[in-house]
Amino acid sequence: MTDANAHAHPVIACLSARFGDGLIETHRHRGDATAVVRPDRYREAIAFLREDTDCAFDFLTDLCGVDRLELKLKPRFEVIVYLYSSRTNSRFRLKTRPLNDADPVIDSIVDLFPAANWPEREVYDMFGVRFTGHPNLTRILMYEEFVGYPLRKDYPVNKRQPRLPMREIPDDRPGMIFL
């Protein structure tokens, strides 16, 4: 579903001209513009938004995941990237939807925006979306032995997790919180 007014937005017009059928839908709400791209064009679209002189989105403000299970929408998962252009003082939201609900996978954008490192790990840890090419795709909030992905809508809230013995911090790393 594409909003007719969305194409009037200059960034959406650039994306539409560049990606054509790779652009699934667009919309605007209260001044914020959003485009949804096919997962195979996601990384290319992010690079375009960063490098194109008309767009010039030089700052990734956030990256998050959404489980659309209760909305009964397919594909089930969505990854949303929030971008900011310091040159034009504008914001833009780009979404993609990994096609395989059982094993959602999309490309990492850490090499394009290093700030995506921890948010991609968080989306992996909480939703199970894997980012190919990520330099260290490991759990960031839950412990490694945790079973499942707690922000998935079908995750049982009363699920028991394995108990683990207290882990000692090695002597050569005193005060290290993140190993």
C-alpha cells in the first residue's frame, strides 16, 4: 500500500526513481516519511540514502525490530532503520521485512553505519533476526544459554530458562562488564 502523497516527499521520490519495484510501499504521517524495501535491496537502499547527495543521511539514530504476529501480517518480522541528515536536518524511516518467518535473515549494515552494531545484536537477541555479515552477532542482553527470543509475540511468558552457576570474572579483566 503506497500513500499517494508520499511520492511528493523528495527522499521517497529519489528512492522510487532508483529502486522502482524494490520499493514495496511508502507512506507519510505527521511529516515523517517511511519507505519499505524488499529485503534483497535493503542494504543497497541504506547505502544509497547515505551516499546520495540529495538524501545525505549521515547518521543512524536507531535500528529496531517488530514482530507483527498479532496483526496477522506476512512477512512476520520487520526491521526498521531511523536515519538523520545533518545537512538537511531531516529524518527518514526505512523498513524491510525478512521473508522467512521461521529463520528471518537480512544483511548487516554495520560497515555502512558502525552505530548499527549493538542495535542489530539487540534485534537478534530479542527477535531472532540474523544479520549476515555482522562482525559479532552474539547475544547482548540475554545470556548465551537462554532459549528463545523474548520479544517474539509467541514467546511464552512463563517459560522456565536453564539456571546457570555464577560466573567468575577472570583476574585479567577486573571491572569488565562486557566481555
